[in-house]
Amino acid sequence: AASRLLQPLMLRRTKGEVEKKLPPKLETTIHCPLSEMQLFWYKRLLLRESALLRDLESEHAEHAAGTGTDWKKLSSLLMQLRKCCN
């Protein structure tokens, strides 16, 4: 019943109507250095969390699991570093 109501408003394509012979996706990676501002923020973020990184490194050397909050902080730091680079 709902499909009949939505039919005039929606475009529905079947598998036979979609192009099957699309060329494979081509990805190109271009490496470029960070700008001065990006480098500044990257270093600042790393220095701000240096104690966390040091603690996690010492726990890893001792084969300890570490706390969940430390790993959440590390995940947050990695996301901030990614945003800094883009």
C-alpha cells in the first residue's frame, strides 16, 4: 500500500537498468607536506597529550591492557590529528 502511494514520487531502478560495465575505481594518492599552520597544530596536539602517549607506551612495554579512558583519549587525539592534516 505504501509503495503505491510513493510510486509517483520516487524513481525506482531495477538491476537491469543500471550500468553493469563500469570501469574499476581509480584512486590516486598525492603526498604533500603540511603547511606551517598544520605543522604548528600537529605538534601542539602531540605535545599536549605527551603524558598520555608516554603512559600508553610504558603500559604497552609491560603488556598491560591500559584503561578504557586512556584508549578513548588516544582515539580522540588521532581524530584531532587527522582533522589537522585535512
